[in-house]
Amino acid sequence: MTLLSAINEVCDIVALDRFDSIYGSNDPNAQTMVALAQESGEEISRRGDWRRLLKQQVAIVSPTGLPADYQRLTPGGAVRSASGVCFRPITNSSQWAVVTRTGSAQPFFFLRDNQLLFSPAPAGVGAIIDYVSKNWVLGDPHEERDTLKADDDRTLFPERLLAKGILWRWKRQKGLPFDDSLAEFEADLLQEINADRGAS
């Protein structure tokens, strides 16, 4: 399902004429649909640790910069050595100051600004960082980004969710009852998150 086909699916439900082209159109309905699609896609990408958004980076120095597409670390053991030893997270600068001053055999990491700091510094092949990418749009040819830019853009999460997200937002914006559409979206989102994780 492309951006255009998702929006046309919503048009069929809300009794709007289908669009031949959506991106860059001067039609106010088309512009609204694109804005709602962007908003919906951003929310969907943040609410699940979608398999196709999971990425890795190897850090060999401390500090190491986070990748440009970094959204957040994956939960539970996101930073580990090549041998599988997990670095424990430090959540504030006071704790980090104590850890770096006293030293420890236990490896720690601290996220500050757009950098990860390690104590002790990664040795050998370094540390592996598992993170969730903010790039949820798949353009052509295979360009991953976080912004819709073309009619044939696709999503890196289950595509049917995009149309469902646009639908309830459209109804809400137009002052129409949207509770049923929102409930259906939420149920489908949960089902797709579970399916993406391999749960039944």
C-alpha cells in the first residue's frame, strides 16, 4: 500500500473523490490528508519497536555519536559487548561522575546529548548498540526517511495501519464521530505490534 492508495482508501470511506495524485497537490483535502498521514505515521512508528525499524551500530570509542536516524534505544540490553556482556545504563550525570571516578569492572553507558559514553571504554571490536530508527518511510529506490515525500512512498510498519490512522484523524478534524474508528485503530495497532514481535 502506497501513500496514495492509503489516502484513496480513506476517501472511499469518507465519501471523497479519489485522488490521481496526492503529494504536492493544491487541493486542501489532499494537503490535509498528507498532513494527517505524516502525523499518523510518526505516532505508529513511535508506539512499537517494529522489526523493520530495528538497527545496530558498533561503537569502538567513547564517546561515540548516535546515528542520524536514531530515535531511541531498544528496551533491555540495548548496549552490549561483542561477547554479549550488557552495559548497564546510567540515567543522570551525577551517577555518571561517580562511575567514571571510581571505575568498575561492570561496563556502564550514559546517553548525553547525541552521544553515548562508556565506562570502561569498549575494548576489542567495541560495543554493539541496538536502537529503533526514526525512519519509517520507504521511498524509491529503497531510501529510508522520516518524512512522506511522494505518492508511492510506503511504510516500514504494517501499511494498513496508516489508512486507519488517517481515517480517525480525518473524522476528528471534521467534527464527526470518530470513537469507533479510533478504537479500531488501537485494536489493530496492538494486534500488529504483537504479530511483529511473533506473539499470537
